[in-house]
Amino acid sequence: MAQISIDRKRSCGTISRYIYGHFAEHLGRCIYGGIFVGKDSDIPNVNGMRTDVVKAMKALNMPVLRWPGGCFADEYHWRDGIGPQESRKRMVNTNWGGVTEDNSFGTHEFLELCRQVGCDPYITGNVGSGTVKEMSEWVEYLNSDGDSSVVRERRANGQQDSWGVRFWGVGNESWGCGGLMRPEYYADEYRRYQNFCRQYGENKLYKIACGPSDADENWTEVLMKNAAFCMDGLSMHSYTIPGGWNNKNSATKFTKDDYWETIAFAEDIERKLMLHAKIMDRYDPKKRIGLVIDEWGTWFKVEPDTNPGFLYQQNTMRDAMVAAVSLDAFNRHCDRVFMANIAQTVNVLQAIILTEGEQMVLTPTYHVFDLYKAHMDAKELDCFVEAGQLGNEKYQVPGISASASEKDGKVTVTLTNLNPDEGEEVLVSLRDEKITEAQGRILTGRMDEYNDFGNAPLKAESFTDFRIRDGALLVKMPACATAEIRL
């Protein structure tokens, strides 16, 4: 029997709602067809945004959406995507599939999407192929209410008042697709670019520097040493890629050993968080700077007969387990982790939503986010898990993952049984207190089960397979399952 002990008197802080953020890049069918279909489409829409997709995003209380990339961001010139759509510049998206980008979804459309969803926008500026002036004027275009030529340009394009965009990324993956820069060079570029991203009125910017890939300690060290004084956030990218870049797993056809490798890689994100947090603590002991994991999730082979540059993959219960393990880690390190953005929202990598023409389906990962949304802006609670190790000879992981929080006098614990074959009894207790009542919801299925168009059996459902025993809660978790229990 596994045990979870929750202590309401011990906490590392508030779980930022931005940990439950998302990412939408001009990649494959994420934007076009997935989110944006245009005003003249037969698919129901409001100002070009798919009604069904917006409704699903709103239901998660989606807090923030990152755009326009990703690698695309460092080839994106924002003025190409404003003004009359028929006169916007066309380009070839050389990063993702070599398709023509007509820029019909640009700045105004993105801010309209965020308005409909009710989320904050997070914009990544072009450092790789752009200029300081270009990014500076984008900030002005969005945030100023002065009488400059840039503001007049915005008003001529139909937006009278400024949007007040708070979150700004200064470049993307500058160590790779964003410029192949050395950390010393990027630190200087970051300092220069952010210096010209001005504050306008009450619109105080939250400036996010490009941070490390996975466990690159040197990048974090150099950035913190040379630019910590002028950054609010430091990004980190960490994907779960079983088999490696050149030998990726299938998203749906995989072995038990593939499963354990995936879960072990996902669990490793906590080690990376601690690694970078330790460096950040030396330069920022008061934890003013947030760690922003603005790209994370699984990366498998694309589905057969799809454009390899579109990164379209199905989404099984294995992906749901990765999401639960990752979100638990972010919750537990909320004293440093301020934001996270899963890659990506629709039709790309570990998507929460898949579309095909008029059809839409919610993936198991979507339902994990639904089960976890009570943690947003809640007080994190110390959650000690005692569970046996599972796996194979090469990969071993704790059989149970969990995190807990408290808001408005209610304690929420999310717990996951990672065993794909067998159920597990879990005894949940509140230290020095007795549990008197509980309500639950659960997502469960075979490790390789997924939702498809016209056949979507996986969803969060009511869960009652638990009972109170001597002031603790004895939970019977089925195999391969994630549950939310309110105490």
C-alpha cells in the first residue's frame, strides 16, 4: 500500500496559475485549421476562431497562451501580420513543413483569440533575424496609448486602446534555431533588446530571457551572472523523447519498456528543475526571477501519411501520465517555477485538442489539465509520498505521483498510479488532522488507449472508490489513472 501524507502547515508558496499555460505556434495545423479558420468558414467561428476549440480552452480556465513560436518566432516579422489580410506579406515556413504562410493570423487575431478565451497573451519577440527597433515598436504598438506613428498605425488597423501585453519572451532557443548563439553573446543581446522594450503607463512588462535546453547548467550560469538584474523570468525547454531524436517511439504503438522509458524521462524534469533552481538561487536568493518552462511535453513520431514537418501525433494515456508527473513536479517547485506552457495546444506534439475539418476531440492530456485546475493560485501543501518503485531493469520510477494544495479552505490532492497493469491502494492522510469528507474525479484507461474522432471513451468522470478509515482516506486507484480528490 502506498501512502501520501499532506501537511497543511508546510508550504513552498502559491502555485501560480500560469503553470497551467499553453503554447500555439505557426506549426502544422495548430493555428490554421486548429484554432483559426477565418470568418468565411463553414466551421462555426467567431471572428475566425473556431467556436468549439475556444469553448474547450475556456473550460480549462486557460491562464496564458504563448505565441507565435517556437522556432517560427525568430523568422517572424510582426508587421507582415497586420493590416488588411489580402495585402499581408506571404512567406514560406522553412522551419515547419515548407508550407506557405499567408499571415492571415497575426497580432490582432492572436489578441482576439486571447480575448475570447479569457487568457493572458505571452508574445515571443524575434531576436534571431529581427532588430531591436522591430521588437521595441511591437511593444509600443501593443501597449502605448500615446500619439506616436506606431500607435496611429494600430488605430488605423482597428484597435483604439492598447492591449497591455505583460509577458514578453526575448528570443526563442537562441542556443539553437534562434541563432546558434553562445550564452555570453546572447546575454549581451538580451540586455540590449530588453532595454528598449519600454514600459507604457501601467503596463509593466514581465521580460523572459531565453534559458537553457534541458540540463545545460553553463547557459543558466552565464545568463544569471550577466543578466539577472534585468530579467523577470528565465525560460527552460524540456521534451520527453523516448528513443532519442533519431529513433523516436510511435505515439500509439509501443511496448511496456517504451512506456517505462517515457515515464522515467518525464520524471527527470524534476532533477532539471532543481539543477537550474540551485544556480538561480545563488544569484537570486529572494526568488524574484521565475523559472518559465515554456516548452515541455512528449515528442513522438508523426502519424503515418502526415507531413513530417507538422509534428502531428496522437495522444494516449501514456501522454496523460507524462502530463500528471510533470504538473506535480511544477507544483512542488512553485517557489521557483512561475509559468509552464505545454507544447502544443492543437494538433501538434502533446496537444490537448485534435481537429479534423469540422470534427474536434479532447485528448487524455486535456482531461489531466481539467483534473488539475483547482491547483491554480492555491497554496501548495507539503505532500510526502511513500510508494514502491516500478519499471524494468533499466528504468525505475516511483509507482505513485502526487501533489496537493489548499484554496478557500478546501484541500485538493492529485494522485497518479503509474502502474499500467495493476491497481494500487493509497492511504491519504492529513498530518495532525482527520479527513471527514471527500469528492473525486478520475481519468483511467489502458496505457495505449486514446480518443479519436467518433470514438472518444477517455474523459474525467466521477470517482467514489475510496472510504474514510480512522480519519484517513483509503483510495483504490485503478491501473494507469490520474485522480483529483477534494478533501
